[in-house]
Amino acid sequence: MNSLTSYKKLVEKKGRIESGLFIVEGLRSINQIMVKSPEKIVELIVRDDHDCNIERYPVRRVSAKQYNSISAMKTPQGVMALVRVPMETYSSTLPEPAGSNVLFLEDVQDPGNVGTLIRTAAAFGFSGIFLSEGCADPFSPKCVQASAGSILSLWIRKTGSWLSVLQGLQGRGFSVAASDVSGREDPSLIRGKKSVVVALGNEGRGLSGSVLKSADYRIRIPVHTDRAESINVAVCGGIIMYLVSEHED
């Protein structure tokens, strides 16, 4: 990419899809990308008053004004990386094998929630995550920021064929544990299970009937409803993913 205008376009999904690039900002997040997928980093953009000792990639120095015009963060950190979006992201073809446990998000719209769930899935050793078309884009700036550099630590798919993907995983021997406020099954039922798809739904509506009908478990996290009607989807996902991974070797 040659112009600052090209960098600015990466804030929008269209610009990311056309270029095949997204932005990761901050040294800690960039270092995480370097550990898992160093070959995906194309270039570093560094504010001219910021020290950067990473020498293995091309570096473009820009003024503070130029840097701030590109950054989507409220407090720009002075260094960002241009990173390649994995080619398979916007498809319904999963890796072979798909791995151990998988996260599924249906119409989770807040990019902070999506990014936090990606980070949590990576932390608990999940192999991948697939998202419905109605979800926030996983490579949007807010989502990438919330993932804290974990965005490439597991495979990601965003597809309109999410129900087929879900059923395909069931055909491979995965069981589906759906978070459901009306569910009757105790979370302890999935403690330490392997080959599980943890399914989480929209912040307001929850999961669709199609997913709930396909679920092997409809898990309800018990809460004090007199104090809080429900818990945040990212918190709920963290609890369920912890239980699934709790006794893994």
C-alpha cells in the first residue's frame, strides 16, 4: 500500500476485503501476531516520535497527525502493523482436522464482545471460531483491539452457511452446547468434554430456533435474576469455555 488514504480504508470492511489487509495496533498485540503468524505481517507504521526496535519488517514513519488519521483507537499507541487477512476467513470450508473445541457465534453484533470471545477461546485452547453473517466483522479495529493480539491464534470463518457448518461438525462427531436462558441443563454436564461446539447468540435475542433445535445441550448459566436479568454474552461464553476445557490434558 502506498498512500495514507489506502490505510484509512482499512477501517471499513469493504477496504479490508478489497486489500486483504487489516490493522493491528500496539506493540503487545503486534508481538502476539509475530509469535503465531509472523509471515502475515506486511509492514509497520510508526509515529515519528515513537521508538520501534522491530527490524524484520518494512517500517513507514509518519507524523503524529498522519498516524492519528489512520488509527481507530481513542488513545493511539504509536505503532501499528498491516497484517494479511487469512484467505479462508470468508468461506465455509473448515480446516481438516477442525481441531478440538470450536466456538460458534450467531449474530453477536458488538465488536468488543466478538474480540473478547476470540481472545477467550484462544486462552482456553479452542481450535477455531465460526461466525454468522450477522456478526461483527472479526477484523474490524474494535474487534482486533479487544482480541489483544489473539486474532490469528485460531482459525476463523465468517459465513452465511453457518447452519451447514454447524451440522457438518456434528457429522464429524462434535456435540453442540448452546447457551440458552430457557435451557434446563446444568453447565456441569459439559465439564471437560472434548469435540464441543460452544454456541452463543445475539446479545438481545440469543440463539435462533434452528440452532437450539440442533443443540445436544441447552445450557443455562444460573444467575440471580432479581439482581440482574442476564449476563453479558462474552462473560457467558467465558464460563462455558472454561468448563469445557477445565480438565483437558
